[in-house]
Amino acid sequence: MTEHQDTRPTHHLPRLGRRTFLQGAAVSAAVIATGAHFRPAAAATGDPVLRLSYDQPNGSATILDEISQSTFNVHVTNNPAERVPGVHGNAFRTDGFSTWATGQFTTPLTSQMTVQTWIALESYPSDSEQPYDGLTPSSIIYQRSADAGFDLAINTYGEWWFTAHVGGQWCTVKAPWLFPLYEWVHIAAVVDGDAGELRLHLDDAAGPKVARVAIPAGTRFAQAAGAPLVVGKASEDVTTGVFLINALNATYDDTRIYDVARGAETFTAEYTAGIAGASPAHDVALQVTGLRFADDILRPRYHAMPHANWTNEPHGLVKHDCKYHMFYQRTPNGPFKWQMHWGHMTSTDLVHWTNLPDALHPEPNDREAGLGAIAGDGLTAQGSKGIWSGDVVSVNGTAHAFFTTVNFGGPFDPGIARASSTDTDLASWTKADAGVIDKNAPAHVADFRDPYLWQEGGTWHMIIGAATDAGGAVEHYTAQDIQGQWTRAGSPFSTIPFASMDIDSAIWEMPVFEKIGTHGGRDKYVLVVSPIGRSVSKLAEPYTRSVYWTGTWNGSQFTPDYARPKPLDVIHGHLSPTVARGPDGNPVAIGIVDERSSSRMQLELGWAHTFSVPRQWRLLADGQTLGQRALAQLTTLRAGSPQTESDVMVTGERSLAASGNQVEIIAQVDPAATGGRYGLCIGASPDGAEITRVYYDGGDIVIDKTRSSRNFENEEAVLLRGAYDEAAFGKPEKFHVFIDHSVIDVFINDAAAFSNRIYPTSRGTDGAAASTGLKLYSEGGQTRFTQVDVWQLQASKETR
């Protein structure tokens, strides 16, 4: 190992490139070393002058400084002050947006100091989506004022540094390595005025590392003793709307400050001793404790969703090495949509899911970081503004992820990029250095996103949701080698002009194209898209929802059976399904059931959005309609036998003996003995103030949410009505309903479907959910319910 020394202080934070972080003139003061043989620091170990062990019970909003016996307070707005198993006893879990610790630290520090901590980081902090020069970093720990103190800081790309006010000026030592994620690491920042240097130390699974920068010998550290010491939040807040977006999503243990400059060998010895008994970071230390959502009566329990914070469209559902993998849009740092990642979960049955570390996260491009000529690796399309939706295919043991890369100007903004993984669990991914398709390649396309892939013979096909002057469309590309050159198809994907197929949208998102069955001796396919923008909106017709066409495919063009699309759901509220072949070879789809709550409510809840239960797709008898039914494997959620009632005649409302907000209902009706309206009432409170009705009304399916919630900022507390194709689906005689707190999935005749959100908030005197009543409903005549079965369902045994 060779060391290099530079005596020039660094007064600002230069921009760092990705991967190797090769150093230009502005950063040559950083000294990079690995191994245990460092130049000796000032010979001192000493006793700490501050120590936060975080050994208080889970939920405690105070932290004791064991040296001064003073109290640090945990800032709690939404989530509790969580403790999880750490390196030594308990550790302090921060949520990324609403929890951090502050306290007073006034012990004098002069020419020497060390600040150190154990930390496991789940994700890099969010930031306002700004070009590189406009980033506002977060902080691991700081105590600073305008002209004094220190800051151990980190930005949204994992670049981190230590800044201290020494010798009358701010000086910075930068780590030339990205901060590790999902593992316990030990970090230390050192001011050694006697030896004339700042140091930054990292001990992790890859071995010890140190970075140095020279400062004038004899320099004194200017302490900001009047300012608070803060753990887990930025020294400069970035907010958007009601959200603080640049706090840290992490777990801390054994945070210490010393009034001496400790040495590298000491840090490495402490790391080696501590890591041997540390709880695994991903599975234990970075868990969300049961305390966080213990009193949340709206959070789903058996629907697939991440363990906290923001989720959006699922995508890339793929079977790889005998497991299903589903990726999804995620902000890991809070219930807001900034710096989008690819979340990752796995399942063996498409019902029980295990959350894994994020697969992809934003990274800077060379041009943005200003290092194109210095680093020389020419990286583009790394998703500096976000990694958006795409698709994953598995080929001969290698998974290929094609994603929408959004960047701050330049090429591939947006564009389609690629990453690959050969892991059996798809845990680690390698992005290609450059993008695959640039938005500017097809000149007539104003925007595009969300690739979807399949192989046919020796040809790979990719369709991409697109925006044109005429409205939504899809672009079609082909390749002979999935890692090779993609060529735009010579003919439009559809034989019907897209302008005739569109519903006055700006762009089609999340396209899906699958063989769905056969009819009349011909293979039939389905094209599903999610139009948004222009006239399409969330809360008015035409609604934001997925639509589809059935038709035939000749290997190069799709011929739809009709120009006007059919809605995927009879009532909007679910969209953007991701699809894979299920255990029996039929397509299985999982979509997003998005919120109808305000940003303020999402902030208070600490999470946003959930996924639908898995739906099995099939072609119905008319050869032109997509049928959807609940995946059979959902029966594994049932807890014992159902409560059953048979041959029940209903006029008005009749309560069932069964109740619950985590249940499955199958209600079967005699179609020859029905009223004008008939169906179910769910989420009913004892006093009748809250209730949701789901029923058939002479050609329409209705969900009446006007009284679904009485204490919630609900954007859609209305009656929704959707046209029901009785010729294709049959008169409703089977209502198959899944209720999971605030989300419902409804299947009618195992053919028509919709998912929606309700927010019953009534509680009993014990604090438990009170709106759990279930009723049968009939108006305009008597309805005969031949059999009604209600199962209580178990929470999905998801693991972190």
C-alpha cells in the first residue's frame, strides 16, 4: 500500500464521480488507504466525552448521554422512537422523514476530537430532484453554526464527507468510496490539529479504509457548543409540501465523541470485536418494529407492500431460479415520491412475500458530476433523477432489467437503460455504462417510458409506453441479442392507428402484451396500457385506469378486435398491472391500488399505496373479453373453516354473524331470485355512521363510499358506478370479496374485477377497529343468497 500526502486544505466539497471516484486536482488532498498499516495518529485512546448507547426500551423518546447523564430527545411527529437489536444491546432506528435525536453537548474540544458511530443505512437520503450542483446533503451527525462545529454529511448518491471548522475556516475530507448499504459499519471522523490532518475512517465487510486531508499543524477546532448535537437529520432541511425529505433512514448504535484524536488500529479493533456479535443489518437492525404500525387500523396486512414509506407501480414480475421476483417503484425514505428506487420482493406462491434490499437506486452520470474528462468511464443513463418502471426477463440464469432512466438533461432523459444480475436471489445488479434507447431516437415521440419485453423465436421484442402529438401510443423495438442493438420496428405496433385507440390521454404508461388464449382456432393476445394526462384524471371521467384490447398478433403487428378499449376494472382504483405466468401457466397480474387520501394523511400514516391481490387472467367465451379471478393460492391465507350461512332471503340489509376487516367473503346468489339492486355491505360500524356498499344495479356495478369514512381526508368519498358487461360476464351470482383494512378486491362471477380503497376509522372503547360489520343487501325486491362463506385471513408471513 502506498500513501500520498497533500498539505493543502480543502475548503469546499468538490464533486465526486461514481464507482472508483478517481480523484482530480480538486480532490487530490484525500488520501485513500486500505488495510491496517496506517501512519500512526496521535497516540491517544482516552475515554469518551459523550456516549449514546440507545439502550432504552422500544418507543422511548429519550436517549441518555451516559457520560454527562443529560438527555437527548427523539423528535417524534408520526412514527414512534423505535429501538431494534443492535451491535451492543439496543440500537436507534430512524425512519427517514420524521424521527431523529437532538441534545446538548458542551464538553470543550480544542485541537483534537473524534466522533464515531456504528450505523446501518437502508438507503441514501432523498433530496429535491435537482442537478448535482443543487443538491442539499443530509447528515449522519452534526453540531454546527455558521462559523463553528462539524458535520458528518452524506448526499443522495451515497457520497459522504466530514467537514470541520478549523483554523478559522471550513475544511473537508471526502470519502472516495460510496457509503455501504444494508450492513453494519463503523465510521469515525477525526480532527487532529497537532498532527495537522482531518481523517475519515470506515470499517466494513470489505476491510478498513481511511481518507486524509492536511490542515496546518497546530490548528484549533472551533466548537459550536451553543448549537444542538443532531443525529439522523440534515443540517439544512429540504421540504416539499408537508414532507421533510432529506433525513436519514438508518439504525445507529454506540455513538461517541472523544476529545482526543483516536487511531485507525483502535477503530478496526472495535469493529472486529463488535461485528462478531452484531445483529444482521438487513434482517434485524433495519426492520420496522411492530410498534410503528401497531395501532394503524388502515394498513393492509396480507396484501403485498413494502415494510414502510412510499410505493408505486409494481413491475418486472419474473420467475427466476424457482422464485417469483417483483420489483416496484419505491421511495425508501418516507411516504413521498422523490428519487425513485426499484424495490424488490420475492415469493414462492405469489401470495406470501419477502422484502429484500432495493435492487436499483439513482446514481450520477459523469456529465452531471463534472467528471466526464477526469473519470473517463463515460457513464450515462444511470438514473440520477430516478429509476422508474420497467421489466425483467430471465434468460439462461441471467436476469436482465430494462428500466426507465430519468436524468438531469443530456442523453437518456428519459431513456431506456439496462442492468443485469446472475445472483440466484437477484440481490446485486450491474448497470450498463450507457443507455439502450434515447427518447430522442424516434423523432416523433414527445416522451416515453416503461418498457415491456418478450421473446418470440430468435427475436426479442420491446414495447414502450409513448406520448405523441396525437396522444398515447406504444413504441416497438426488436433485437436479436438482448444485450445488443435495439432497432425501431418499421411498422406501427398496432394495425389500428393509435389516435383511434386513445381515450384523449397524453401518454400510455405500463404496457403489457401477453398471449391470453385461443378462440376460433386463432391465438388471442391482450394489450394493456394505463393512459394518463390530457383529459384523463384521477377523480373525473375519463379516469386514470388501465384499459385493454384483445386481438391477434402476426409476429410484427397487433390487430385489435376493436378500436375503443375496454376498462380492465369495472370501477377505477386499480391500475398498472405487472404480469407473469402462474403455477398453471396462465397469466397472473398484480397492480397498484393507489391512495385516495391527502398528503397530510399519508404523512401521518407513514406509508402510501398497496398492491392488489394476485389475479389470474383468461380469455372469456366471446373471445374478446379479459376475465379475471382471484388466484387459487390465496386460499392459503385462510385461518380455519369459514362461517357459513345458507339459503338466506334478504330485503333491505341483513347482518351476517361473521364480521371482520381482514376477511374473504364468497356470497352466492340465485340469479333467478334477485331484487333490482343486490350485493354486500362491508366496513359497517355499530352506530351505522360508517358503511360501504358494493352491489349490482341493473347493468352497473356500484361502490357507494359516501359513508366509508367519517374521520379521514378522503379524496373520493363518493358513489362510483361502472358499466358491467352482462353478456360477457353473466348476471352477477358470485361476489368474491377480499377486505384488508383499507383496501378491497372484488371479483364477480370469477370474471369481472375491481379494487378500491376505503378508510373506516371508527374505533371501539378498546381502541380496536369498530367498522367490521358485514351485511347482505337487496333493494327493489327480495334476493336469495344461496350460500355465504366468510373466512378470517392471516397476515401474509412477510419477512424483512
